[in-house]
Amino acid sequence: MRVTADREVCVGAGLCALTAPEVFDQDDDGVVTVLAAAPGAEAHAAAREAGMLCPSGAVRVTE
């Protein structure tokens, strides 16, 4: 699994950081930061959910 985030597209909703805090965080401006570009298997389900919940489509998860 590979996780990326387009910081230019991010609207700062924070759903990614709430859903998968081991994979995503937000900077001081509320913009997404990827903490684990290749998360461990235990974080895969949460990362997938975060990708689906992202309202701007900034979060991308590829298998």
C-alpha cells in the first residue's frame, strides 16, 4: 500500500487524521501531512477509509 496526499487540494477537514492518526496528521494550518507513506498492515483499513472519506479527494491510497 502507498499513501499520498495533495496538500494543494486539501481543505483541512481533518477526517484523515481522525480516521487514521498513525498515517495522517495536520500541520498548523490544518493541511494534511502524511506520516506513513507505506503504512503497516494494521493501518491499511483505516488508511483506505480515510481515502474514501476525504471530501476534497486530496488523500490517495493505492494498493
